[in-house]
Amino acid sequence: MAKKADTVFVCQECGYESPRWMGKCICGAWNSFVEEKVHKETEGASRGRRQSGRDSSAKSAAPVRASEITSSQAGRVDTGIGELNRVLGGGLVQGSLVMISGEPGIGKSTLIIQAAAHISRTVGTVLYVSGEESAEQIKMRADRVCGGPLDDLYILAENEMGAVLEAIDRLDPKFLIIDSIQTVYSDEFESAPGSVSQVRAVGNILLSIGKGRGIPVFIVAHVTKSGELAGPRIVEHMVDAVLQFNGERSQDLRILRAVKNRFGTTSEIGAFEMREEGLAEIDNLSGSFLEGLDESSEGAVATAVYEGTRPLLLEIQALTAATNIGFARRTAIGINANRLSMIIAVLEKKSGMTLINRDVYVNIVGGLHPEGTTTDLAVAVAVWSAEKGVRISPDTLYIGEIGLTGDLRPVMNAEKLVKEAARMGFSRVVLPKRSAERLQNVPGSIKLIPATSLADAISTASSQSQHRG
Ligand SMILES: Nc1ncnc2c1ncn2[C@@H]1O[C@H](COP(=O)(O)OP(=O)(O)O)[C@@H](O)[C@H]1O
Ligand SMILES: [Mg+2]
Ligand SMILES: [Zn+2]
């Protein structure tokens, strides 16, 4: 069959195709169109199905009674890494496509080789395809972080999908890893690796391999500094789960979270420490974020959030400084910028503090981005503390949502947060009165300080804080 090449302009952000160049895409991105040569027929996908041998469409053509579907088809593969299993929703689902994204050097390959080693020892053949590194480099990492023999772990340093498909047919792996999607390509397409056409083609091939063979497939993807996928967003729509691996390269803490998961919640996080011998799971997660609080200065406040199925204590840091020119800056790391503006507005109104000519910076220590509004009160108290130059007692924890009128609203799971605070050695928790009233079993070591409003909480903070001498 003669291949008919065609040229289209493809938005690298969302994958939208246009016959002519456009300055602005329908997704809102500017200058995101790149000219790509695309074959009219989706060759890559059909080729992937052909070569992977077991065509998913053939297999699933006949409807099956729900009661006859064995649960093993939805069975989970234990990765041997509890924190990874947790974020996945209880291990890897057979036939699923999972993407892990993160900045270069954060530890994606390390995490995956550790899981690959475990699965190769417990389940069977694992194929690790790398378009990034040589087989020797991967072997060195495996020797460093996995230990012991790796007889069923196969490494293939290859960029071209045709060769990958041959290896899959030969090895019949029980788990497949592609590191990374931006470095592999299908020679059925002329566009460059990492472009929308290539990523879509490779994604389709991997999808049919995973579904057709009923094995989990893991895809590594790079993101740029700004957190965007360097390649197109389109992979996110194709895969069953998207995991983000974050952390500061200068620090050892690494946080794994699901931003999409068809087989579990997206609120679970996994925590690791990067060590010479690989990624170690962190059991006492709360402690990791509070290390600096003992010597805390103005602007540091402890708070707690409920992430997934467990409570987590956090440190909020705030800094205020005179505005140089023009508008005062509000810089939020780890919390929503609009939320910070609202909290500052309420704080100004209710505490009489003026921040109009002050830059305000707020940071959640450890690179976390907790969801929800439980941290509102601690953010407000941290900004207040920074601006007043008043130290907040480090054994006091602040939780509560702030309403526009300055009232404090109850938080979910308050009892679990208070218990975690007690476990971590805090002696006081300032919390919304309505949350305090609902608590049943308060540990004896904790004193609850109920507050009805932000002003109420600030006057408590004021009476307990220490002015720097
Ligand atoms: N010999 C080593 N000893 C200790 N840590 C190492 C060593 N080599 C690499 N690392 C750690 O591994 C990180 C790279 O991990 P890697 O899994 O390759 O990241 P990614 O795949 O996300 O780019 C480095 O930033 C470093 O922290
Ligand atoms: Mg890597
Ligand atoms: Zn677009």
C-alpha cells in the first residue's frame, strides 16, 4: 500500500491539528503549532497490534458476562515498593498504561528499576527499554540499587519501536518499561521523537501492547522546569494513570503523587528519600516536613492536612518585605495564589494589618502542594507572624478554613489531624470551634484551643508567641 504523507500543523500542548499554522490554539496556547508530516493512516497503531500478536480488539469482540470475568484480569502486580503501590491504588493493574513524569535527575529511572527488579523476581520476565542511557549505565544503576541476581530483567537500549516490538515478541515480558517516551520513535512516522505525531504513535503502540498482552506498561516522561510535559500533553489522555515525581534535587526528599488514576484515588502520596542505594520509603512522613520548626523564627507555623488516607504535618513559611516599585508581589509556593490573595485580604480586614506596600512570600516546606483549605489559618498566622516580627510557639499547630467574613470553618478529619499532632509531640492545636466540638477522643497530651474567627486565632497566637529580643 502506498503511504500518503501529509503535512499538518499540530499544537504541541494539546495535540489539536490544523491544516494551516495558527498563532493561538483553541486550547489557549500561543505559538504552539509545529509542522509535522503525518501519514493519513494510523500505521503505528495497526503495526503495533499486528506485531504484538494478541489483538485486543479480536479478544474483546464478544461481550462477556460480568459474572464470568475472573478477577485475575483485574489483578494487581505488587511492585515491591509500598509507597508506589499506594499511589497506584494498590499495585499495578494488568493491562494498564502508567506514566511517571518528573524533572531530569529526580529519580524516575531509579524508582522504576527498583520496581522492575522486584517484579522480575516475583512475576517473571521484565523488559526495560531505554532510549536515554546505554545498557551499561542501566546495569550500573541496577547493581547499585537492586542487589542480588537479576536473571529475568532484560535491558534494551533502543530508540526505534520496531526493534522494541521484536524484543517483546521474543521475550513475552510480564512487565514493560519505556524510558522515556520522548526518546523512542516509530519509523512509520517522519516527525522527530517527542513530537505530537511520534508520541501519539508510540503511545498507541504501547496501549495495544498493554491491553493486548494484559501486562502493565510503564512510561517515563520528562517535564521541563515549569512542570509542563516537555513533550505533548496528549500522552496524559491516553494512559490510565499519571504519576508525578517531585522534589528538590539538592534535597533528598522525593514525593510521588497521582494526578490521574483510573484505578484509584489521586489524593494518595508516596514519600521517598534518595540515597546512594536507591529510593528508600519514608515511614514517618510527618516528621520530614517539620525538621526546621524547632529553631523556627518569625513566619514559620505548623499545620496539618489530610492527604489521601493519612494525616500529614507541614510547616508553612512566610516572609514579608517592603515593595520596591509598583504593585506588591504575592508569591505562593505550594498553595494556590488566589487563595493566598484572599487570605491576605481577610487578614488585612480582620487584624488591621496593612500589607498594601509589602511583598508577601508563602512557601510550604518540602515541595508539597496540599489540596483543600485546611492550611488557610496557618498561612494567615504565618503572614501575620512574619509581618509583626513575632515568633509563633513551635509546639502549637494551626488548622482551619478561613471564610470571606473572617470566620473559621470546620475541617475534615480534624480528629485524625489532632491525633497526628499529638503523636508528633505537639502540645496545642488551634482549630475551628465547630471542629473542636465534634472531637471525641482527644489525646491527653494535647490542649485544644477552639477559635471562632481569624481574629480570635490571632489573639491566641499573640498571647502565646514570643517577641524576638
Ligand atoms: N552513584 C550514585 N550515588 C548516589 N546517588 C546517585 C548516584 N548516581 C545517581 N544518583 C542519584 O540518582 C539521581 C538520578 O536518578 P535517575 O533515576 O537517573 O533520575 P531520572 O531518571 O529522573 O533522570 C541523581 O540526581 C542522584 O541523586
Ligand atoms: Mg532517567
Ligand atoms: Zn492546543
